[in-house]
Amino acid sequence: MTAALEPATTSPAALGASPASLASDVVVVGAGPAGIAAAVSAAGAGRRVILLDESPNAGGQIWRHRSRSSLPADARRWIDRLSRSRIEVHHGLAVVDATRSNAGDGFTIVAEHHTRGPMVVRAGSIVIATGARERFLPFPGWTLPGVVGIGGAQALLKQGVKFTGKRVVIAGTGPLMLPVAASLTTAGARVELVAEQASFAAVREFAFSLITHPETLLQAALYRLAFARSRYEMGSWITAATGAGRLATVTVTNGRSTRTIGCDVLCTGYGLVPNAELARLLGCGVHAGAAVVNERQETTVAGVFAAGEVTGIGGVGLSLAEGEIAGACAAGAVRADASLVRRRSSLREMAARLERAFAIRAEIRSLAQADTIVCRCEDVRRGAVASLGDSRQAKLYTRAGMGACQGRVCGPALEFLFGWSLGTTRSPLEPVRLSTLCVAGSALTSSPAPSATALPSSGS
């Protein structure tokens, strides 16, 4: 069920108005597969659960755009379980700040609805299931109209954008390229090339490792069959995109030779980056961009759990397993279910093999030239930051990372190019109204304990 939110305004007279306020045992942030599984698991343990998500529908990027009939059986089952539960689901809410209560027995979250203003949620424990986003790495021409993310192209297609007759090149790395190539071909696009930067040997080794997962191999084969008339090249990557105000051609290389291909749309991306901003804000340990968790999916901050891609990229199956474990333990379980632990272990091993197979090659670091934009929001070019020492200097001297995306695009790119750490995360997590900032300042300093029962935690 979904509770109504109080209308809010940003007029000066309303800045001190009381926001909508809720309390629960467990609050889950993110309604993708991991968040749904966590919320259902915690609710099944008898806890009061609130689920917050920015999107208008549950399912995350992988499920929310698809019709029910096109969803796999597992997805339909989990979404049905969510709809039948007593979980309080709130859509259209972006979490902008969070902290532990002054009493130390719970947490306070401040979120903002895009039309209804701020909301304060207090809970005994938190499950972070914020998923991941695409990693974009700069190269000459990557900001031209017509250049989109691989996952972004899939989302546009699901939302009804027409690609019929468009000449498309898909380039980057990772298994996501296969279903996107298949979908675009089915939608009438002319896929001129699918260029995977990983070597043939690396991809072949990964494919052989999937012998114990025949369903995954079969799915990959079906995807490839769907765009069988298009070239699929491994060990190839885009070095530049050109066009007079709009994409017209791309340059492709295999490290030995180059060629130019005419195209209308370039779909590009280099895997996924965990959305770990909320974890960092709460002081959770982060390693290699992902939230660090223990066997109970608890982070280094007691009472804060994490599940899904925020803990590392591993796919839907792993997200569901981690979500079930996180939800149960956030609800008070001392240890995780043994069968879930075994499933999680197997899927994590496969995720590790995938990461090794599709590791980004060193040549990609040299693609961006001195005049290539590396921060799109602030129009900062590589030459302006190349001599700086870290991301903090880049912010101070050039404003790189201080635009509307708050470093979500350029941060991972600069980390890859120069080895810089992403550093700490400060509130607000996203651009917000002044009224929400006022609410956050008041709510996070008072932070009374939640009215729902705070749960014991075993720590990390």
C-alpha cells in the first residue's frame, strides 16, 4: 500500500512547515530486485517495512519498464509478493540525506518527492539496495547527440523511442551488449557492429566457465541469433565519434588497424558502477566502489545492510539472494539461511569470473585527448585536470564533479583515467529544494528514536 504525501511548497512561508513523517522497523531504499526481495523478506519476519524508490514503478532498471507478460516468471513472482504484502511502498522519492539517531538506536532518512516535497522516515535498520549505473569513459566526440549509453538505449526502447531504420553501433564491454543488440535488431534498427573491447580469449574462457549454468549460455546464444546478420567483434573498441552537430561516423580499432563506420546512433558503456553514495554518506566501508558487507549483508555500520549491485555487480540472481538475506537479517535474524548462502556463494563466483573477463583494457585510458570533455555538467576538459593530484583539487580548481549529476558520470571516469579516489560523499545526495534542506537540517539534528521497535544488531 502507498501512503499519501502532504503537498509541499518552496515559498518562504512554508519553509518551516512540518513534512510528512513515517516510522518503521526496517526501511529499504531501492525497489529493484534486491530491494523487493529485502522488503518482502523483512515483512515476512513480521516487521513493519517501508520501501522507498525514485521510479514510478517497482522493478528497478531491469524490470520496471517491461510489461507483465514479458517479465520472467521469477520477476512476476517477486512483484506479486510485494503487491500482496503489507509493505508501505513510496514511489517518486529520492533519498537526499540520512544519519543515525542521536540515541544511537535507529536512523533518520530525509527524502524528497518530485512534486510533493520532503518526507522524513525513521527506522530501526536500513537496507541499501540502490543498484548501479552505467560507466561512461570519455573519448573524442562522446558528447555528440546520437551517442547514448547501452543501458540507456534499452531504456529508451522500452519507453517507446523508435529505432526503425537507424544505423546503430554498439561498443564497450559486458554481457549487456548482447540483449541490447538483440532488442534493437528486433525493433528494426540496422546494427552495423557490436564491438566488445574484451579479447576473444577472455570471452571464450568466460563462456567455458558457464558450463555449469547452461541456461545462461542458452540465453546468450539466443541473443546472438537475434542479431546474427550483424558483425560481433571482440578485441575492438571505439576511438572517436565525429559529426557536424550530430553523430555521423565512428572510428573503430582492434589495436592494429582502424576503420570508419557511418552510423546514426552509438550505444556505448563500460560496465556498471555501484550507486554507493548513500552507503558512503552513512559512513559504511566501501572497497573498489562497492559497499563492504559481511555474511549477513551488514555493512561496517551496525544496523545498515546492503544488497544487490551496490555491493558489487553480479546480476539479478545474486541481487535476489543478497536481498533475501539482508531483509531477514535487518529484521533481526542472527544468521542467514544456509541455502541462500550457498546460492549467493555460487553466484558471486560467477560474478568474479565475469569481472575478470570484461576488465577494461589499458588502451581505453588514452582515448581522451587534452581537449576532450571529461565533466559534461561543468564542461571541463581533460587538459584542465590532468596535472591535478586528486578529485578534491579537480573540484576546487575546475568544478569537475560539482554539476547536476554530482560526479556520478565524471567521478568513475576520472577514477579510471587518473586513479583518483571518489572520496567522501556529502549531503544532499541530489539537488533539492530549499524547503527540503531546511527539513533535513531540523530532522537530522533532532533525530528522535523511531516509534517502531528498534532492532538489535550483531555489528560487522
